[in-house]
Amino acid sequence: MSAPSDPYESLQAASNRHRVQFLKNELALCLSFSLIAARKYETGNQESAEKSMANAEKAYETVRKILSDRKHSTHLTEETIQESTWKLERLRDKLDGLRFRK
């Protein structure tokens, strides 16, 4: 794939790539914090688990807002939106499961 010749197109393409990478990073953060929270709950460290859950919820909410905001989502491919939405739904299930398990 060749690089766009128009500087604006090149900047827009880079911005879109960064947006996608940001989504992936936030989804990964959410998963990581949820795994940490699960371990903390298992070991009886309720306070630390709650902090990890709060961080997981923050990352979750960031992705949810981006996907639901037309200003951002119009720059994402349908495939990226579907994949991110699917992952977000799985993470919501995991977070809800942890809330009920504690």
C-alpha cells in the first residue's frame, strides 16, 4: 500500500492508525486490570481489588465513549468497530462477573 501523496491524507491516515492503537491499548488495559482485580479478590485484598476494578471500568468507559461518539467512530473501519465492540462486550461480562463474585 503506497503512502498518500497529500499531506492532509497522510496525517489523517496516521491519526486513524493511532486511534485504532489507542483502542487496542485501552482494551488491553481493561483486561489487565480485570485480571489483577480477580487475583486480588481471590487473595482477599478487597481494597486493592476495588482500585483495579475502578481502573478497568475507566478503560472500559473510554473505549465505549469512543465507539459511541460519531466524531471518533467515523474514522474507524467497520471491522475495527465490530472487533472492538465484541471485545468490549466480553470485558463487560468479565467485569460484571467480578462484581457479583466478590
